[in-house]
Amino acid sequence: MGAKPSSFKKKLLASSISSCMLASLTFGANAQEDAKIIEEVQVFGIRAATEAAMDIKRDSTGVVDAISAEDIGKMPDANLAESLQRITGISIDRTNGEGSRVTVRGIDPSMNMVTLNGRNMPAVTNNGNVDDTASRAFDFANLASEVVNGVEVYKTGNAAITSGGLGAVINIKTLRPLEVGEQASIGVKAVHDTTVRNGDDLTPEISGLYSWTDDDSVFGVAVAGSYQVRDNSRSNAFINQWNEATWDNPSLAHLDPTDPSQVLNTPFGIFYLPSDIRYVIEDNTRTRTNGQLTLQFSPSDAFTATLDYTYAENELEAERSQQSTWFNFSNISFIEFNRNAIASPAIYVEDYPLPGEEGYGKDVSFAQQYFEATTTMDSIGLNLNWQVTDRLSFELDAHNSVAENVGLQKELGLNANIVIGEYADFTSDLPVMGITIDDSVLTKGNNDGILNGGDVSGAMGTVRYAKQETEISQLRLNGKFDLTDDSFLKFGAEIRKDTNTTRVDNGEATGRITMGNWGGVNPDIFGEGWDSFFTAENFGKAFPDYDVSTTNPRFLNFGLNADYHTIERRIEEIYASGVDPVNFKDFPGGKVQPNSFVTGIYNVDREIEEEVTSLFVQYGLDFTLNDMPANVVAGVRVEQTDITSTTNTFIPVELHWDDQDDWSQVLSNEQALISAKSDYRNVLPSLDFSVSPSEDVKVRFSASKTMARAGYADLRSAVAINNIRALTANIGNPALKPMESFNLDFSTEWYYDDASYLSVGLFYKKVSNFIGTDTFVSPWWDLRDPRTGPRYDEAVEQLRSEGIQLTDENIHTRMLINAGLDPNDETTYIAGNSDDDPALWITNTPVNDRDNEINGFEIAIQHWFGASGFGFQANYTAVNADVKFDVNKRGGQFAMIGLSDSANFSVFYDADGLQARLAYNWRDQFLDNRTQYNNEPSFTEAYSQIDASISYDLTDNLTLTAEGLNITGENSRRHSRTKEMMWSLEDLGARYSVGLRYNF
């Protein structure tokens, strides 16, 4: 049974059916209507899917690209983001090698709007971090592709389409029973990830759907669901910081600054040193459950009611082992620099004091982490479509959608203070870490010259917790009046409420777990079996593409791995036994859990509420221009946004100088509620014009204004201390204006066959109100700095008169003595008081910065070779901006992130029950962060991937499938100003699956 002539409607996502369906019925808004009404079509096979997508592109107003399922419940890729990257101008970010967020024509994911059947949907991120990850960037990893029926990407603005997509609006379509009729299918897969170390070699995926209508197509029910488990291992090497240094420090550079042959010709006379090298091995299990229920009632062709509920859950659990070494820069014995204009080490060697010498005991660390996070999303909505007369129709849509991510991370930083030398080699893509050890003076060590559990002498732990929740309630009424057979008037009104709540406990402000600290683990507390908690681990073997454990003899190939859960249970047993936990944090409830559960203290505790009221009107006309069919659609959308930003914070009341480099703050006992309000209005006009010089050619011109709102974290209302020692702080700016883009598009499309076309397009964007950072100095909360004022000055003068070096340690010690405190007592500290000067904080705040221009071109071709079954798709997008990051320039800069060229090429075969696809995707290098650390940039290097899929119809109903993602095992790498200054490297692998799908 075909679709009813009323209209094409959009709602939903994909998910698992919940028993609390009607209990959460709260009406919010929606009902996005395409500028051109397109009847839904059923598609089967690769050719039919590409033809359907081509028809959507051809018949739409403005520049629209689409993907249609090859069959009901079968998108062309196992991951929805991976499917989207096949569209011209779209590139993706990956998490654990799996597509997650999308960039459109160089516009950051947070500035692209994602809708589900036309409804604004909340976005949360489950990226393996427990932090303030609140974002407007939709994470496609939460959605299974099996319950998605198609995707449309609107690259040009349209007054009738929801706002918030500066770069594009991406609409995900799901199943409607009255449109597809009676259908049912079930599919099963076995998945193998080649990176798996400790997980299952094969994990299951199962999906199914059922669509039913009565004989008269008055009532319809559709149910769809998907359950997937994926085990994989992630190997990551990274560096925390690149520190700027100068050539005029010979002891640091190990070069003679007066010898021109030794000093490299670098800008500003600087070079960079790495703070550390770290290797991480991570075993992940991701479990994703999606489900959807749709009920439709259409007593006549003039009226259709649709009630739908969607649920999605994405659980991620990870066990992580980390090996790291920090460089002190004080004992450098050798540096060989690379010969770039910006210098950084090629070989780095640092020697430390030997046993018996002062300062012996440099450490190597082996952190153990356990991470878990669960993302849930559910949406319930009601859509009423009424054809009042032959010319007048209305659509009322209401929905309430909630997305939540809750994450918990437990970490133990384990240290072996036995290092007498460190080595680093940066001459290859993977930096090599090497150490020299001496464990002869350890009280617990076995003096065997080999790093093992008995050498672990200290541990410090942290428990982190974060929760983000975004709720959208939306109500929308649209109308359409056909003025004539060739012209129409659309109009509509919408109210929407978007509420984001974020709470983060980073585990530092609320106490850490300390076990022995740096003085050695107490065997009387942990027991003599402490060393049995650890096993040997060759971290180099986790990077098979760079197996440094066999290629570099200086590599630290005898690292340690530990079972976090065993140590945690031992900690809790100790606490429960009544042993005086001298070096232990007072665990709430005797359990290793976030202290915020008991204290209610969070580092971040904010709520951002946006209320949006919008009106739009749009006029469309079909006409002829010199005997050529033409069409024009013009409209304007006006939106009023009111923002309320609220932050709960424990205000700092006192600063403590605890030790040479250690600082802390004392918080008030009561929370303060800090609130701010702001508002703004946007006028968003749009104009689309198309003309067909011939039946097969369409020429388009579009002009529009689009917008994107500031990120939630930027809108916070309170100050947050960043670094007490450096006196840095951050404050949000609820008065930020949204970013606006004036867009021009010009394209020509040639549809030279039923399923073949060639398209060339030019685009231009002038984006205003980009958000940057401003810095100012200000006192906050009348906090006093113990490093200023008469007490500090007195200590300095005393040391000078005695000829003692003016170091922080010596000044701190003298101030303790002057205050009558014992400097050898680790519990003593210097508290700021009224005699000290006010602390002046270097404060960063987001501001509407400057304008930027983006331009580029797109070219795409789709071709089928007659009835042979063979075809291909290819596209290329080039993007340029007038501002780029200059790696030779010091300090922070404004530059576009995410800007890169991209290309796709796919070949396929579809005939005689056999379907096959081989796809290549490429994205050029791009800036991913302007301020990775201390205003240092981060670039993601160029990445390409090859995917393949094949299916064969064993019978009319049963299909055998096989898929491979990243079949060549390409890796991901990021760097700073030069390629030698690596930020991170992930050694990725291929993922394969085989399955069966049965259509009833």
C-alpha cells in the first residue's frame, strides 16, 4: 500500500520499546516539513537505493543529498555515521574506530543540527571520558543503522526547517507502517574485531522489524529493534604537554647559543620539549540497544495520526592500563633535534641520581583505570496531519525527548621510584619510551634489576563522576495553503524548550585515594601479596603496526599491568577491617565511589535553559522562464531565544599554599546559586531558485542565513578556578550571541540516465559571531594570595640577607618558620589572610570574536553501466577559509577547526541476487583544536579507510551478508605544530561480520 497523499512526515530515531511508554508522554514540538513534498518509496538493492536518493536530490528545493536503505532495515553501512560520510561534503570524527560525529563543508559537528523525522533531538556524547562533555554535537554511535530507513542532508537554509544548523540540517527517517505496508524481517550477525585482546572473538548483533496494517490501511503498527555487542581493544600513545623553551638556556638545550652552527634557525628562538610519553591499552565492550514503536490511525485520506516512541541505549565499559614516564628537564644529558623550522627532540636522554645520591627515586608510572558510561535516549511524540480542504492543510506535532549520559571512572596511579635514566625516540610515528632502572635500595624490591610488582612503591587514586542530561520539549503547528495549482503559501509557529543539566565530580576537589603516597606502600596494610596484583606487560606489542618492542632495544618492554578490581576490593576490605587508614581517603560508605554522592559537591553543577519561539512564512511558485520550467521558494523565519543560565557552586573562601608546588582551596559549606539571563532574536531569510534548461539538467541558486547556538559550557554563569598556582580561572558568558552564516550556493546537476547523474556545486559562507576567547585579570571572591604582601616580602628579605637562593621551596619554608609552624610537618600550610594582597586571576571567557569566510566546491558523479549490474559513485569536496592557523606564530590564534578536503569513491555490483560494494573514504589533515595545551594547536592527520560489503540472496527471502570495515587497518594520528610533535596515535584494526537476514 503506497503512502497516503497527505504529506511526507518526519519523526523518531531508532530504539528499544520501553514499558514506561505512555508514562513519559509530555508534548514538545516538531513537525519539520520538506520544502518539496516527496512520496516515500520502497527500495530494494543497491541500485534502487541510489536511484531513490538521486530522486530526492533532484526533486528537493535547495541543495539536498540523501541516503536510502537498500532494503527495509538495511542501511549501506553498519554505522550510521559511516553511511553519512559517503555524502558529498560530509566527513566524520571517530571514537574507538567507529564513526560518531559529522562535519559538513568544514562546519564543526556542534554547529550542525540533527533531527529525527524532523524533530530537534537532544545530543549527548559517550566518548570514553568522564568530564564536562556536554555538547550540541549529535553522536551517531548511539544509533543502530538497522532501524533507520533513510537520511536527508539539507545543505542550504530553508525557512520551514528548524534552526540550529549553521552548516546543515541532517534528518534521520524511520519506519511508518501506513507508508510501507505489511513487512517483516529479522537479521543476525557475528562480528569479529581484529583488535580484540581480552574480549570475545565473536560478538552478536540481532535486529528485526515488523510492520502491519489492516486491510483498509486505517490502522498500522510498526515495531523495530536492534541489539549489538562489540568487543574491541584500543592502543593509544599520547603526550600530555609540549612545553615551550628557549635557546638561551644552554643547560636545557644542551647547545651553545653563541655557536651559530649549533643553534637551529627557529622562529622566536624557541623549541619544544615533551612533558612525558604515555602508552594506553584499553579493552572495551560496547552494548547498544535500540527500539521503536509506531502507531498510525488514518480513518480517511484527509487525516492521519501518528504516535511513536523511540528508545536508545549505549553502554560502554573499559579496562585501561597505562604506562608513562615524565621528563624533569633538569638532568638532560643529550638532545638531538629534528631539523624543522620548529625544533623538537628527535632523541632525548635524561639521567637521574644513582642510589645513595641526593634526589634518587625518579618514578615510572603504571596507571590502572576502570571506566563505565551509559547513554540513554527516549522520545515520544504525536503527529496530527489534517487535509482540511483540497487547498488547505495543517500539521500539529508535539514531542518530548530526553538524552542522558552517566559516566564513572576509577583510577589508580601506581609508581615505581627506581628510574635512573630515561630515553625517548621521536624519529618514527610512534615515539619510543625507554628507561633504566635500579631497584637495589627498595625496602620491598627484590633487587633483581627487573621491574615487577614488588617495585611499586606508591599509589594515588581518583574517582570521577559525570552526568549530562538534555531534554527538549517541542510543539509545532504548520500550515499550507495552495494559492493556485502552481503556487503555495506555507506558515507555521513553534515553541521549544531545551534544558541541559551538567554535573561533574573530577575527584580532585573532593579528595583522592592515597595508599602509601610516595613513601612506599605499607605491607602491613596491603599484605605481602601486594606484588601478586601485577603481571608483566609488553606495551609495545599493543602497537603491531609499529612493534617497537622488537625494533628498538631501548624500549621499555617489561611494563606492568594490574587488575584494578582486585586492588579496589583490597582497599575496601582494609577499610572495613577497622585498620587505621592513615593514608586512605575516607571512602563514603566504605566503598570506592565518588565523594559527591555523599557530600553533594561537584566541580561543575549547572543548568542551561533555552526557550525558543519561532514563526515562519514561505511562498513557492512554479513557472516557466523562456519556456524552461523554473521554481522559486522564498521565506523568512524569525526566532526569539531566551536563556537562563544557573550554576550551583561552593564558593572558595581561602587559598592554601601547602608545599613548594602544591596549592589547595577551602570551599564554603553552603552552595551559592548564581543565575544570569539573556536573550536574542534572529531573522533567517532564505531564497531557492531552480531552472531546467532541459529535461535532464537542473541549475540551482540559493541564498540563506543560518545560525548555530553557543555551546552549553560557554553559557555557564559562574567562575571556575582552573589553576591555583598559576592563578588562572574561567568564566562563562551567558550573553553570547549565536553564530550566523550568510550562505550562497550555485550548482548544476545533469541527470543523464534513470540512476546516473553528474553534479557540480560552488558554495560560499560568511560566518559572523564566531566564538573565541578573551582574557582579563580580575580578583574573585576576595581571595588572598599568600605570595604577596608583607609576610612574603619579609621572608624574601630574610633569605636575601642570608644569601639563600630564592626558590618557592625556601620561601615557603621560611614563611612557615616565621608563622611558628614546623616545616617538616607535612600537614602544615600557609593560608591567605587579610594582610596579603588580593589574588589577581588571569581569567578566560568566551566572546563573540570575528567573522570568517568559507568557500569551496563539490563535484559528484553516480553512474550505472546499463543493465550490467556494475556502477560507481565518486565525489570530492574542497573547502577553504580566509583564516588558518599559523604554526610559526606564538600564542593563541583564531582559526577554523574541522576544515578539510574530503573524497569518496565506491564501486558496486547489483544483479542476479548478488550485491557487492567496495568503498574508499579520504579526509585531509585538519585543525581539531586551537588550544590543546597552553594555546598549542592540534591537527588530525589525513586519514583514509576502505570498507567492503557483499550479500547474496540464497532464496527469495533469505540473504547472506558479509562486511568489512577498515579492512586495511589504517591508523589515526594527531600532532602539534609539526608531525614530530605527536599528540596521540591510535593503532586501529579491521572489523568483520557475517550474517543472515530473512524477510517474511
